[in-house]
Amino acid sequence: MVTVPRFRTTDVVAELEPSVGRLLERHLAAARPWFPHAFVPWSDATDFDGPLGGTPWSPEQSVLPQAVQDALVVNLLTEDNLPSYHLELAGVAGLRGSWGEWVHRWTAEEGRHAEALRAYLHARRAVDPVRLEQERMRHVGIGHHTGQPTALHVIAYTTVQELATREAHRNTGRLCGDPLGEQLMAKIAADENLHMLFYRDLYADALQVAPDAAVAALADVICGFSMPGSAIPGFRRRSLRIAKAGIYNLDIHRRQVVLPLLRHLGIMNLPDLGPEGDQAQHRIASHLEHLSATAERFQALFTQKAGTPVTD
């Protein structure tokens, strides 16, 4: 990893303050309010065992495909760690001025995703509620830190992550076989899309402020990228089922996330970069070749083992 000197972090945050204010105004004009309670099938819900004396959960009660269950749990537990993300972003950008307004607004919008997903899963009896709560306690108890060393890295990482999350939510909804679930995931994906646009265009402005350092930060992020839910218990097994179902895998990551971002930002064609930026471009190009080859191998493996379940 090419580490951008720490002193640049404060400079970049200050330089980008006007951009944050402008993009926040655009975001608020584009965002449309929606309400989690409207996407929960309350009339279909029944009491669970416990103080209410209801029916215990059992696997046959869920009508969702296993890979969709996995994706929804991973999505929800990822959203549950929102306090960690808020803390990390606030630690880099601060909570004053336009940066602070954005951090709080982003946190509020992300918070309703967990609220809506958990209520939907409970009402549909889609997953084991006891196991879900146990995993939430464990995952949030550990917390999450992306380990990004500078503000440029945080902006680059969040740009990639928000687009990846949008794709994962969209594909989960399309495959869930439940019209209400598809509507809910479309709403969440729309939020993530607006968040991606904010961070992507903020990163574009960062390219003007510190082009070599910004490209180096993006190269670090792309070459070492992992989703924030990778520490969730059982993530590897779940991610394999999610990948096999076509919800999110390396090919989707390459074609629908990394390549569109690179094209939109013009990263590989930026002129007049210094040695740091030029080296970063070469690292990205090499990583794209690696992604392509690895995605092909995984796709061949999934095709070869079609119909073979990935078990817990």
C-alpha cells in the first residue's frame, strides 16, 4: 500500500469542504423520503415463542431462497455496524460545517435500512431470529474499521463500497421472489445509489486537489478491497452461496463496480501524473487482469458444480 502522508488529510478535508456543501445540497434535492414501516407485512406476522407464547421459528417457514436469506442477513448485519462507520467517517472529516451535516444525514439514511430489513425478516419469518440476534451482538460487539489511512482513502473506499452495496441490494431484491421484498430492496438500493453519487463526485473533486495521491489511494482501495461485512460469522460460506446465485461475485464486482467507476472518473487516462500516480495506474491495470482471470475461474467452478449446495 502506498501511504499518503498524514499531513495531507487535514488539507484535503479543508479543501473539499465547499464540494461537500455543494454535493449535500444536490443530495437533499434528489433524495425522496420513504418509511420503513410501509414495507413490512405486519398483517402476515405471527408471535414467536417466548413471553408471547407464539410459534418457534423453523427453517421451513422461510419462503426465500437460501442465497437470498444469506444476502439479507449479510446486508442487515453490515448495516447494524453503522456506529463504527459513523465513528470512522467523523474521525476523518469531523462533525463541523458541511462535513458534519453530511455525516449525520448519511448516518440517518443508512440507519433506516437496518430498521426496515430486520422488521421485514421477522414479519416474513425469513431467517432464525435467535441466531440473527446472536450474530448481531457478536458482529457489532467487535465493531468494524476499514483501516483506510487517509481521508482520500476513506473517500475512495466509500465510493467503491456504496456502488458494490447498491448492486448487492438490487440483485437480492430481484431474486427474492417476493414483490414486497423487491420493493424494499429497490428503496434501499436507491439510497445507496445517491450515496455513491455523493462520494464518487467528491472523489472526482479530490482528483483536482491532489491527483497523484487520489489515484494512489484509489489503487490501494481497489487492489485490497473487501466488503465491510466480511467479518460476519460464517461470511465465507454465505458469500459463496451469494456468489453462486449471481447476487454478488467477482465478475459483478469487476463489470458493475470497478470498471464503471474507472471509466466515469477517467482514471486510466489521466494526463500529467507524477511517478506516484503513474505507478498507481499500473497497479490498477494489473489488478483488473487478476480480477478477470479469477472471476473466470470462479464462474467455471460454479458452472461445473451447478446444483451442488454450499452447506453450513
